[in-house]
Amino acid sequence: MSQQEFWNQKFSRDGFLYGLKPNSFIASKIKSFPANSKVLCLGEGEGRNAIFLAKKGFEVTAIDASDIGLSKLEQRAKEEGLNIKTICIDLNEWQAEEEYDVIVASYLHMYEKDRDRLFDNIDDSLKENAVFVGEFFSQNQLNYNSGGPRDKELLYKVEDFKTHYTFSEAEVKEQITILDEGKGHQGEASVIRVVLQKS
């Protein structure tokens, strides 16, 4: 099953699988984003982070494999009078073509063998001094039932980021949090929180 088919199945249900609120960790970091930032949301699904960031005045582009998820995002953006650029593509096929001030991601389901290419594309898409902020399920999430893949190869370790990124300003921490993100993410979870600044 392709990424598009997998996510279209999830997003074809009524409502918003992960709710309407942005990821709380990403939302907590926006004070550090420069005004008028050009922001890229990776694996953005139905658009909760993109809508939130566009409302804050940022110029937002959202990428996702699911055309159904992005159509929900586009409908919400239209209702809210927001201009959000959407790109429907599997992140395994995404090529860095533009540069951004900020890139955000919440819970990218990417196989371990495919991550170096993704991380390289993120590097190439960040301007100098730009910031990458993300929250990912750790491999310890297999001990919890609050959401996320049940396949260890789709879950992350702190070392995945620390090995790849050598940015001078890097914060990578595994911690337990409480998720309240629609039907899809509810309860105690083990996550890795990442803040990287390209030097």
C-alpha cells in the first residue's frame, strides 16, 4: 500500500483524525520564529499546524502524501480566509527546491532506512539560521496505546537526530507527554522533541 492510500484511508473518515488544535510542542515554539517567516509543514495531513501558523501571520506551505487530507486543509483555509500553499507528494519523493525560515513536523511515519534522505532534504530547505521543530514518536511508544505506528522501524531514537545533525544549536530530548489530539492521539506517550537551528 502506498503512503497516499494508507493516509487517504485514515483521512477519509468524517471529522479530523488528529483534531483541529496544533501540536502543542510546535505551538509552544512559535515565539522564537522570526516575524513573517516562510514556514514549511512536513507530513501535514489535515492541516492543524498549517492553519494555526497561517493564522499567526506566517507564509505557510504544507506537504502531504494524502490528497484527501490536503483537501480538508484547503477547505478549512478557505473558510478561515487563509492562503496556504499545498503540495501533494510522498516525502520519499520530495526534493528540496525552496528555502524556508522554519520547517515543522509532527509524527512523520518514515522508515529508518529512508530518513537520511529526508533529513538531507530538510537541511537543504533551511535558510541560514533557520529552525527545524518537530515531535516524533520514540521507540518506547510501543509501551503506550496513545497512537502512532506499532512498527519499530517507523519509530525514532534520539541518536537518529544527533548522528545526522551537527547544527550548533541543537536540542533533542526524549520525554513522556500527554497527547490530546483528536481521536488519533490520546493519552500518555513517549516522544522525541527536536529543535535545530542551522548555523
